Amino acid sequence: MTPQDVRDVDHWVFDLDNTLYPASANLFDQIDKKMCAYIADYLGLSHAEAYKVQKSYFREHGTSLRGMMENHHMDPGPYLDYVHEIDLSVIETDRRMNEALDRLPGRKVVFTNAATNYALNVLERLGIAHHFDGVFDIVDADYVPKPEPSVYDTVVERFGIDPTSAVMVEDIARNLRPAADLGMRTVWVMTDRPWAHAEAETANPDFRTTDLSAWLAEVVDL
């Protein structure tokens, strides 16, 4: 991005998991295992069977939660509470990101398929919570996950975002396409998770990075 590009951005829309913290922290791996355990218990399946259900629902419905709600009428509240009770000690304060966000013009929001309390806890661990004007979570989305386009419309309305002066940052490539369709510029935080690369060609992100902290630092240094 050029200096003028940065000055023209009114809103930065950030995903949370594997985006604002590095995928190497393996935080989502903890959540993934708890999802499998909850589904196994709820459906009376072995963990191997529950894992297949979990992943098929993720592919077909956007989140395993949505699949469980639509196919088994599961109450999302206890599930979200359970899967987000994890060890956050692996998340370290990110001073470089904190400094970059401090210098980055424009309002900043988190748009996540997770729950707000969990998101705020992660942001606090990173030392960057004070930079964000709000969190739009899966409850706000009425449990309809990214990349459903209607949810992006709700985010834009909720925070008064002009998509043509906004940037969205995500680790899952397909989740960037609805943002681009609205007119946002997009940043793909690439990880080693194969499922995050699906539809990368059609998403066609404007920028790519494997280190968001370094990318943001470079942007503000422009």
C-alpha cells in the first residue's frame, strides 16, 4: 500500500484466529479438539466419527456449529462456552503490532466466527484490545458464519463502514471474496493450514503476507 492508500482507509476489519496472532500458536488446534469432543458427546459418537461430522459440517455450512444447529437443533450457547475455554498462555504480547496499530489511521474492528468474550481475551493477551472499536461475532451474525455475504452487509451497517475506504484482513482466503465484492481492499494472511487456501485464486486478494505484524509495520512506515 502507498502512503496515500493508508491515509484513505477509514476502517480496518480484522479476522481474529490465525490472523491477529500467528497460526504457529496453535490456539485453534485447542478449539478444534474441544469442538470434536463436544460433538462426540452430543451425538453419542466416537471421536473418530465426530471428527468426520465436524469437518463435513465445516465444509458444508461454514462452521461446525452451524451444521450442528441446522441438522441437530443444538443450542449454540453451551457449545460456544465450552469450545472457547482454552489455555491462552501460548499467546504473547505483540509489541510490534501494538505500535503499528497505534500509528495506523482509521477505526479498527474485529469480525470473527468466534464469540466476543473469547475475542476480547485474545486481544488482551496480545496487548492490542484498546485499539479496537468493537467486535462483531457469530452471535451478532445470528450464527450465520463468514463467508455468507449478508453478514458482511450487516457488519458494514453496524459500524458505518464505507467499503470503498475499508480494508479486510483474513487468514481464510474464501472469506475475503464477499469483502472484495463490496469494494473493500483485502489482505490475506497466509498460513500452513490447507483449508485456509481454498478458493484463493477466485478470492484474488490485493495483498498477501505470512506475518501481519511485519506487514502492518511496513505499511505505517511508508
